[in-house]
Amino acid sequence: MTEPKTEPKTEPTTEPKTGLPQLYSFRRCPYAMRARMAVAVAEVPVVLREILLRDKPEAMLALSAKGTVPVLRLASGEVIDESRAVMDWALAQNDPLTWLAHKDEALIDRFDTDFKHHLDRYKYATRYPEEAVNVAEQRDFCVQLLQPLEARLAQGWVGGAAPAYTDVALLPFVRQFRIADTAWFDEAFELEKVREWVLRFLEWPSFLRVMQKYPLYLDGEQEHGFPPALENG
Ligand SMILES: N[C@@H](CCC(=O)N[C@@H](CS)C(=O)NCC(=O)O)C(=O)O
């Protein structure tokens, strides 16, 4: 990347300043999005440390050497570094909209493996030079995986009339599928209910709430109370 690393860094610390759990996050990462959405709906207070994937804080790597976001560090010192486990942790404490009752593990597994595989090749074909990716074919694979959702979205969301766990787990990735070719998705994508589902998600106040921008943590002092206040109290 062209942007220089930001320096100087202050001494990295894994110690929470507030006694609240720390959530390392990257705004545009779909895994981090699903984690933030569960933390926000559960209204579990954490401090958010916004990072860049190309310049990961030492403090985060000290907690989880695999270097992916989200990473949640609890006040007890326990570290949760898988997005679905962060969702489960938050909703186990408070599940006001009964999201856990609408959790289709098998479907989420399929999206985290197969859909993600084809999505990456569709969206970032040049990252796989050795595979000679056929972009149209990769898009078709994604469409085939989305096809069964069309029948499940009769009420608007996989969870029924309101979004729930499965919606929140899948939608950040389907959002990326849209972004790969927005004009095609908005005008030519044949799965009408899936398209409406994604477009509804993009305007959903709970999604907009977790997409707020924060200054970067960068092993410094910048951390932010999360979730932000609800717009309408
Ligand atoms: N299985 C992990 C995957 C998380 C993941 O891969 N996140 C990406 C960002 S979207 C990441 O941090 N990649 C590391 C990198 O790009 O350096 C989870 O569910 O939390």
C-alpha cells in the first residue's frame, strides 16, 4: 500500500484503561462488522480499538498472534478472536431481540467457507494469479449459494420479519458481493429478494450505527466507547 505507517507509536499495552472489554476492529471487515452488530444489539459496553490491517497494533498481536480482526479481550484476560464467538459472547449476556433463536449454523458455515472462497475470487481475482480465475464463473458460484435464500426471505429477513443472527452473520459478506459490481447487482442480479435484503441492510439503522468512523488506535491512546448511543434514545 502507498500510505506510510503512522509513527511514532507509544508503548503498546494490552491493559484495558477502563476495565471494559477491548474490541479490536477494522471498520470494513465483514467479520468485524458482524461482531460489532452483536455487541451493539446486546448493548454490551466495550472500548473499540480501530485498526488498519496493514499496520496491526503490537498490543493486538500480543493477544492473538494470528492477526485477524475482530479480537476481543475481556477484563478477565480471556481473548476471543473468532467473529462468531464474539457474537455468541455478546448475545449470551443480553439478547433483547432473540437473535440466538435465529441462528442457522450450517448456512453460516457454508457462507464462511464456500461463499467466502468464491467471493474473494470474484472480488479480488488478481490476488490469485496462479488460478487463472474466471470472474463470471466465480460470480455464478456465489449466485448458486445465494439462490436458496430467495425462498427464505419471504418476510424480508432470514430471521423472519426482523433481522437476527443469521442475517447479521451473512449480510456483511453479501454486501461485499454487491460492491464487487454494484451496477450489475442493482440492475441485473436475478435474485430479487436477496437484492432487496442487501439494500434493506444498507439502510438499517443498526448497521449504520456500527459503521460510524473512529480515529485509529495505532498502539496509542485512541479508543472509543462502543456501542455508540442510539439515534432515537
Ligand atoms: N475466522 C475469522 C476470520 C477473520 C478475518 O479473516 N478477518 C480479516 C479481515 S476481514 C483479517 O483480519 N485478515 C487479516 C489480514 O488481512 O491481515 C473470524 O471469523 O473472526
